[in-house]
Amino acid sequence: MMGDVIDFIKAALPWVAMGLLLAVFAVRNAHRKKEKDKSGDYGTEGMCLGMCLGTAIGTSIGNNIGLGISLGMLIGLAVGTSIKKENDDDNDGSI
């Protein structure tokens, strides 16, 4: 009985995490349209690092790569958006 619940949680948790990630993206995009002169944050960098660390942790604990990737992206996005960039003028996209 308890094994069935744990199997369900392992199957549903990546989908729930991806849904939360999409919700955070939607809220961030709606918020950015209101404030154009905001300095920015490290959300993208946090997601990339979180995905890499989540893959490594998911592989080392067991064969839970999908769970590690989705939770790593979610945690990385949360940490990355909490860190604000000081100056965004240095990286304006020109070479």
C-alpha cells in the first residue's frame, strides 16, 4: 500500500515541478512588462546550474534523472531570482 503511494509521488512530482516552473515563468513575464527599467536577476543562470546539479544528484541517489532535473531547475530558478544583478549595462548584447 505505502509502496504504491511512493510510486505515485515519484511519477507525479516531476509534472508538478514543471507546472510550478511554468507558473513562475508566467508570473515573471507579467511582472517584467510592468517594470522595463528593472536591473535583472540570475534566474536563467540559476536554472542552468540547478539542472546540472539536479541531474548529478538524481543520478547519484538512484535512477531519478527526470526528478532531479525538474526539481533542480525549480530550485535553481528560485535561488537565481532572489539574487539581483548590480549593473545590467555591461552586458547589452553588443560585441
